[in-house]
Amino acid sequence: MLPAMLVAITGGQTFRYAWALALGQTAAASVVAKLSSNLLQGSWFRRGVLPPVLAGGAAALTLLLIDPKLAGLRSLPKVCIDALAFVAVLFSILRCFFASSLQEVVERLPGRNILTKVLRL
């Protein structure tokens, strides 16, 4: 939180605040992962970190690629299209390349029967 608070106190813009918040949370998560890695299962990074990082990165890259084509839209339709594209790419990658990890997460969720059918797990 410190990087984000520093940006907010110094009058930084929303964009800078969001990036400071994301980077601060990434740094904190990295420290916690390193300190607790000996307590986690042996393949914790490959099973718990790699899938969401790769899928989220690909989904974010997709938004960067489609953003110029949506420049003329109003905010609400653009946000809806961005959200739909992000979720579609994210779940497609998780389903195609990390199905077992996705299934482990879905099994813990309410409505898992419906999600399992929709995602064809």
C-alpha cells in the first residue's frame, strides 16, 4: 500500500495510482510467496502462480490490441467489451492449457456444477 499512498499523497493521477497499487501488491505477494514457499506443495509456483499470470497477461495484451479499435465508443460499451474480451481470453487459456488447475479452483466455488458444465471440465 505504501507506493499507492505515496502517489495519492503527492497528487498523482489515477493511472499512476493504479500502477503503484498493482506493483506494490505484486511486491508484497512475491515476498510472502518467498517466505512461505517451504510450507507450500512442491509445485506451488507451476500450479498456483503460472496459470493466472500467463492467462491474465494474455488477456491484458488482448485489451491493448483491441483498444485502438474501440477508441470511438462511449465509456460503458467500451468497458463491457473490454470485460467480455478479458474474461473470454482468460478462461480460454485457463481451460485449454491449465484445465486441472482451473478444475481445482472451480470445485471449491458455489455453483460448481454449473461452472463445470459451462467450462466443460
